[in-house]
Amino acid sequence: MPYYIGDVIKDAKSLIARTPEKFRETGVDVQLEVRAEEIDRANKNVRLSNGTSVPYDILALGTGTSAFVPKAPGVEMEGVFVLKTLPDAIGIKTYLREKQCRKALIVGAGFIGLEMCEALRSLNLETEVIDLADRPATRWDPEFSKAIHEELVRRGVRFSPNTGMNSIEQGKDYRLRLNTKSDAIEADMILIAIGVRPNTRLAGDAGLQIGKSGAIQVDFSQHTSDGDIYAAGDCCEVYHRVSRKWTHIPLGDIANKQGRVAGFNIGGGTTIFPGVVGAQSFKIFDLAAAATGIDETEAKASGFYPVSSVIWGNAFAGSLPGDKKLGLKLVADQGSGMLLGAQAIGRTGAVERINILSTALWTGMRLEEIAYLDFAYAPPFNTSWDVIHIAARELLKKL
């Protein structure tokens, strides 16, 4: 959706996977603007907001997440947005155009907040980001967060660390003023992007088990604690194959896979969703950042003894022109030498390396195996000793 707001994607309809009409062609009835109010498990029906009830033999929950908005004065004002749904994106794009906005302020330096920087700057808006943390993208190593900060500065985006939101009111020079503990920042549009929460009220009220992560508890078949009710997508937990814990990772690719597994089982098949290794990525201007697995803190909490190293190498042959600088971090268990996680950042090659290392995590590879993986080598694509090989050998020295 940031790419729609930034006008890279021109038509909002291209973001709709399937219309209600298409669903109905395949025998699926879709009711829009109708909310499920209550699940009556004893009588196996769902009460709807339009006063009707729908009986079920098997029920599937896909209630997703909602953007978290702090309870601060002024968050309901015109020009204050979240970005979670397509209507949110359409509303933002319409507002920016109709109000002839000059400056945008983003609260939160996570995935959505950082991706929106590129969209807003492409519209020639002055852009500022604030965050309670001392650096952007805290999921990444401080060295990589520094590179992200430098990319923001290079593109004219101001980042204010250790800055929280107290209230929003009408501005003087711009439409809105955001008040912090120490300062006030004015902008024509404010985007609140400080995370999401799983929508579990319906499930919780029905007595379904909610996991430790705060999302709906499911098993590998996507069953909830009620054998006749399934859950899939951002509203429910997923098994992490590295930490060996059930956790909440609201990403579209995971939701799609869980939905397929639930649908297959509901249809009479038998299959499982084997979990994830936590692969994720985002782009900010010309920089790509990607990660997989777990970091040192998560590793310790999972009972491992983590060691890590960060190296900077080349994404392709040094003799070729172009910005080839690529940072790679590996985390491994000191006792077993097993890979636990990886992070990468660069203008090219970061996501490709993380995809390779996600496969290594999936199969439980050790560093000594990764250090000699056979890659397709050619100077435009990598080096004879790839940055993955070099990073693995460097970390082996610490074991």
C-alpha cells in the first residue's frame, strides 16, 4: 500500500485479490459491512451485526489485526491516519492530494513507517519520523540501523529518536501539531505506525484459548482449542522452527499459507503448516534490509548460547562497477554450531542472501556446512567466496 500512496501503483483495484463478485461465481457468499458479534459454540451459530445468525458445522476465523493507536488526545483529528487496510491507503492518498499537503510526520520507525518515507518523499513532501527507540528498525543490528538512518538523511528525511507522542492539536504553520515531552512538531498529515494487535475479542469471548503471544492459539492443522473452529492469518499464532515457540508474526505470506492449510483440512484433506523461520524484508529508497531466524536476545530466551558476527563484503565481484557493499550478520549456537539467525543490508543482494540462509535454518544447517555451500558463481552476481561463506568462516572462529 505504500507503493500505491507513492503512485508507483496507479490503480487501487490492482491491490484487490478477489472481488465479492468473483467469490460468488465460485459459490462463496460474501457479506460486506457486516460484523460478527458473537460465536455461540453450544448451538454452533454466529450472530451478526445485521441482526441475523449464521449456523455452522465448521467455522474459520480470519479476523486479522488492527493498527495500535495510543490513547492520546487528538488522535481522532482529521489528517491523523493509520495504514492497515486498502481504504486507509485510499484515504491517505486522497487527503494528501485534496489538502495539498507540504509536510508529513510518521510516528514509528518500523516496517510501515520506513516504507512510507519513500512514498511520501516521492510526492515531494517534507518528511519526518519519530520513534521512542534510539534508532530506526530496532529489529536489526545497530550497525545496520545506522545504515538505515544514513539512508534516511541522504534522502532528506529527518529522524528524531527517543521521541514519543503526547497529544495532537491544531497547528499554526501546518494543519496539525504533535506535542512530545520536550518539543512540538507540526505537519499537514500524521501517520501513526507503531504496530498492530491481533483481533481476538470474538475468539476470546467464545472461550477459545488465546496463546502467550496474545494471538489465537492454534495447532499445526490450524485448529483452535475447539475442534470445529479453525483460525488462520494475522489473528493467530504460528510455530517458529528456530525458537521452537508459538509466536505472532503478522505477515501476508504466512497468512496465505495458513489459510491454504485450514481450507484444505476443512475440505476433507489432511495437512499441516510446518511453521516459519521468521524471514522478512523491506525496502527503504535504494536500500534493502532482510532478516531471518532469531537474534541474540531471542536465542538466550530459547535456551541457546548465541555468538554472532557482522561483516561487510561485496554483493558481486569487486572489479565490476556499482555499489556492491553488503552487510551480513550471522547468529549461531555456540554449543552445536547451528545457525540461529541472519540479517543483511545493502543496495543489492541482501534479500537473496537471507533467502538462502532461511533455507539453511529450515533444514537445521551448521556453520561448517554453510561455509562451503555450493552457489552458482558469476562475477555480476556474487564473488568466488560469497559473503555468506566469509561470514560463516568468521563466526566459526568464535565457537
